[in-house]
Amino acid sequence: MALLTISSTACGQNKSERLILGKSYAQQELKSALTDKEQHNVIDNKSVIIKDSLTAINTAEAILFSIYGKDNITKQRPYETYLIDNHWVISGTLPKGYLGGTFLIIINAFDNKIIKITHGK
């Protein structure tokens, strides 16, 4: 319960002012999403969800920061960002003459699925 309090406070939201559907509702939705293929879903693999490089970078950073640390990843800006065959291929860059590795993340533009995450040494 403390985690919920920290999370809602961290996001600047006051739970007492919001309708909370609860964990059992979340469990029902998850079960339905995993079993009912006829339900309404924006992700239909016919429409691109991540349409621009800014959204792709924001998605990548949210994941990469939690794995490798914000400072480590932001030092690799500017990123190389390419949309290739409906996949965002994003990698860090190093200053010229610098030895080391950078991150690489590949994200499916249709469903936001992470295909690969790695970091060189």
C-alpha cells in the first residue's frame, strides 16, 4: 500500500479526489485483453502507434533510464533514431574520439513491443 501512496504522490495526484476501480478490475481487464481477441483495442497491427521520433525517444528513455540510469543515457544524446520497416531503431552516440559503448533499443511502431535492448561496453 505504501508503494501506491508514493506512486500517486510522485505523480502529483490525490487519490481521495479520484474514482479508483481497484485491483480486481485491473485483473479482469488483463484477463479479457489476453483472451478476448474481439474486444475493442487501438492496437490492431494495422495502425502505427508510435508515429514520430519524439514519441519513440520518450518511450525508449522511460525504459532505458530505469535499466541504465538517466545520467548514463542522457550523456549519449543526441540519439540516432531511424524508422526502418515499422521499427524504431534508436541508439546513443559518443563524442568523437571517445571509446566505449552506447545503448541500442528497437521498438515495434505498431504495438510498442520492445524487440531488443542492449548496451555496449
